[in-house]
Amino acid sequence: MIPLEDARSFVLSGVEVGEATTVPVDDCLHLVTAADIAATGPIPPFDNTAMDGFAVRSADVADAPVTLRMVGTIAAGAKPDIEVGPGEAVRIMTGAPMPPGADSVVMVELTSMSEDEGTVEVAQSVPVGNHIRPAGDDVTPGQTVFVAGTELSPAHLGVCTSIGVYDVPVIRRPRVGVISTGDELVDAPVPLEVGQIRDSNRHTLLSLVRRMGVEGVDLGLVPDDEEQIRAAMVGAAESCDAVITSGGVSMGDFDYVKKVLSEIGDMRWMQVAIKPAKPLAFGTVGGTPIFGLPGNPVSSMVSFELFARPGIRKMMGHPDPVPTPVRGVAGADMLRGSDGKTHFARVHAKPNADGVFEASFAGGQGSHQLSAMAASNALAMLPDGTGARVGDPVDLLLL
Ligand code: AMP
Ligand code: MG
């Protein structure tokens, strides 16, 4: 068995960062910036009011209550072509530019207008700059708003558009194909015959890659037939940037995935010192990375988290592709036996009264017990030994 870190380093050394390109901002969610992004002008672009109210000269309202003469209204989007002179006020709406002469805003709640709208009474004094959002208060001209290697979240996309960057330099979105293998698999709402089970891995793996922002390509279900596996693998490697398979990588007699990939690819077959997900195949076919994950449903998902996710994150341009565990405590005993492996227990973790993640088994820990995976929100790392007792610290890989 090889240590987890060695297997993961091997995977990471076998994938390359994708090409840099330019993508329309609305297609950039989850992509990673390929260059620093800088603002050319200030945001906000001009001094504006944060409140509906009246633009005034602060000195005029120092002895409030006072009555000021109304000289106009400025809506959001309007040009501030009215000057506010001494003893005057301009009605102003949130987001509207500050008119020249005014240095403060009184919110509408502190005012009352005369019936003919000729004057406004201001009830309280306000300091200079009150409720004004100065130009450049959010972003200054030339400021790097985010550096290369930033994953674009909805807020990042908002910043891009606010500074006028509609085409964003990013690492290309990878296409990742997902294949299931196995004669026992069925993928339809039909009655199962004895010996058959339903294909769940393709559905979990496709949704895992899609949630990362990858283009997930459903490459279907392939039976345990050498020729069909060969054709599927060659086609997958040609049409995708990476391929994830599940099943057929362990020691079984009909594990043709292993035979075929050994022939057409440059693969390494590993036994990793982890439970679940001990068998792992990784390598390339025609230069395309292939992640050969184990077939058991929990194993395939754990293997995805430990190997495929970091590999794909590197391809997407993440500077730190390996997710960092968080420190929590065992909320109940999580015992195990010594077997030379690190165990990744499916746990439910929730913050306790001190705000510390407290984790306990989410259900049965068999590698076929997918319902516990669904009930979990983290994997608890239990190093080789006897496990964790209630209150012991545990490292959690949040899912
Ligand atoms: P294998 O690695 O092909 O020997 O498969 C190991 C176990 O995982 C067997 O019990 C398979 O039936 C099961 N398995 C393989 N592929 C899938 C899949 N796509 N969905 C659900 N279970 C699977
Ligand atoms: Mg199989």
C-alpha cells in the first residue's frame, strides 16, 4: 500500500493546468482567473447618496430644526446639474450623484416638505459627508480587484461587470467524461433481475464534477466486455480533457478496465493506504488523464474527493488544489481497528455551543452504504489506530 499523499502527488503530477482563454462573464461561474484583474476607474464612479433624502450644506442645518428652499430633484441616473446654494436643498434619491455645493445628505425620515414642495424642514443637524458614498470608496482606479488563481463566485462576477470587464481571462472550463462499467449495472426504472443493481456512480460523479463548474460529459454505461471498454476508453480520451471511470480496477476476474487501460494507456495501479477506496488507477490515454475509481459507491465518491477533485482543481487553475481539512471534535466514539490505513468515516458534523464542528457517524460505514454518504456532510480522517473517542480532536474534510 502507498500513502495517500504519495498517490495524490502522483495524480497531481499527471495533470496540467488548462489553457488560458477569455470567456464571457456570464459563463465564468467557478472558473479560475488566468491573470490579475484590475479596475480602470473608481467604483462607485462618482460621489452619490446612500439614502433617499435631501442634499444640503451641512453648515446650513447646524442649528436644526431649519427650513431650506427646495431647488430641484435628482433621481438615480440623472445628471447633477443643479447647484445647492446657501439655504437651499435638493431632493435626492439613493444612487443619484451629489449635486455641486451640497456636502451632506439628510435622510427623508428626518424631513418634512411643505405642501407646495417649495421648502423642506430639516429636523436634525448632519455632519459633512453624511450618507455620501464617495467615488472610489469600493474600488480605486488601477486597483487589482482579484489576482490570478481566483475562483469566480457570483460576487466576483458582479465585481467584473461593475468595473466593465465583460470578457474575463480564465482557465478554460474542462470537459470531464464519466463512464460506469459493469455487467451487473442497470440504468433505468425497470425491475432488477437477480444479480443486477442500479448504476449510481455515474449520477453521483457527474453531479460532483458539475458542481465544481466542470462540463460533465455522460459517457454512459459499458458492460464488462473488452472490446466495448476499449472503444469507450479511446473515444472518451479523444473527446474529453479528463475521464473518470468507476469499477473494474480491483482484483476481480472480469475487471477488463484494468486490462484495456494497461494496453492503451500509461497507467499506474495503486493500492492506497486508505479505507474506503483502496484501489486507484491513474494515468493517461493519449495524453488525457484517466481517473480509475473503485466501483463501490462510497469508495468512488471518497476516491473522487481525495484524488479526482484535487486533480481537476489543478486543471482548472486552482493554486491550492488539495482541499484543507478543518479541525473538529468527535461528538461520539468513532472506533476502528488498526490496519495500516487512514479511514475516512462518513460523518455528520455540526457546530456545537462553542461553534466547534462536532462529528459523529452519519450511518453504516460499509463502502456499499451510500445512504450514509448522503446523510453525511464531511469525511472524518481517522489515522491508523483505534479511532477517536468522544471529545477527541478529528480532522474533517467538509463535503
Ligand atoms: P468493481 O470495482 O467493478 O469490482 O465493483 C465493486 C462493487 O461496486 C461491486 O459491488 C459493483 O457492483 C459495484 N459497482 C460498480 N460500479 C457501480 C456503479 N456504477 N454504481 C453502483 N455500484 C457499482
Ligand atoms: Mg465491475
